[in-house]
Amino acid sequence: MSKTSRITKIAALTAAIVFPLGLAACSGGDSASAGGEPSAAASSAPASSMAPSPSMSMESSGSADAPFGAACSKVPTSGKGSFDGMSKDPVATAASNNPLLTTLVAAVGKAGLGDTLNTTDDITVFAPTDDAFAKLDKKTMDAAMKDPKGLLTDVLTLHVVPGRLAPSELAGEHKTLNGATIKVEGSGEDFTVDGKAMVLCGNVQTANATVYIIDQVLLPKS
């Protein structure tokens, strides 16, 4: 082989090695270009390496603070009666937009407690559903509605506790606005109030209250 041929062959081998290395170096530096555009290699990276997984996103957005319970599915998904809509209104107004609480809202109006509930900061409300009122003895219900400033007010204020109770703070004894004490038992997403009323949809936020929707009406012990 002539000297010229050997030089030509060496040059070709050198180019074969250097050229791919040069491409790798160029692609590695694209993301630092003046325009700041990501390289093609970065753009084709798996999505899982560039964005948090759905579970990570839920954890970072505080999913533990979300409402819980089987009856939550009956709450509208949009509008003023939705969880988002209720969070923007004070509690009596928010309840008036919730289709599960029409009887409670009527009772609150009858007792003249709407403004009191709306203007009291940081309270927890145990809100009986329409079905809960329907299960109440008719004689008791009629007596309460005929005595709005007495028995009805006593019944309704038994469902209100000062302070906004998170689910982790719910279990225990709590003094209500009528001066009596109620006892909540349970943990996680399973709670009972005074040993009988079950929380159907809990940790519902309004502008000034945390609401736990329950399946029975609490009555004064005396």
C-alpha cells in the first residue's frame, strides 16, 4: 500500500470516530442555546421523567384536605352548590345551595339563625340531611318548628361547635353553641356523633366554617 493510500485510510477512520462524538456534544449543548429551547433529545424524554405523576400532584395539592364520604357524590360538581362554590360563601348561604340540606336551611331561617351562622368566624357545623329530618319523630319536629326561638334554636345550636375542626381533630368531646357537649368517635373517614349520627360527607369547607353532613338530627339530652 502506498503512503498516500495509508494516509487516506487513517483520515477516514478518524472521521468515523470523531463525527459521532461531535454530534453527541452538539445535542448535549442544545438546551443551553441562546434561545433557551430544549433539545430534541430532551423533548423526546419520557413524560414520567419530566412531570410529577398524578399521585404526586394530588399529594402536593393537599388531597388530604378534600371532602370525604359516600354522600359527597350527591353534591353538585359545579355552581354555587358544589364544593368549590360553597367554599366561597358563609355557611348558611353555602348550605342553602346544597340540595342535601334544604330542611336544615328552612329550620335555620325559621329560628332566625342565618345571620348568626354567616357572621360567626371559624365554626364547625354538623349538618343533618333532609333524610335525617324526615326520620325525626313528627311530634318532636312539629314542636321544634312551633318554638323557633326555644326548642328549635336549642336543637340547631347543638350542631355547631366553635373552631374549625379538621378530620384529625374531630374525635373527642366538643362543647356546642348551646352549651351542651357532643362526643365524636372514629378516625380517618369513619366517624359517629353522639354514638348514632354517622358522617356521610365530611370536611366540606365554606368561607367561615367546616361542615360535616350527618344522617341523624342531634337532640338535646334533657
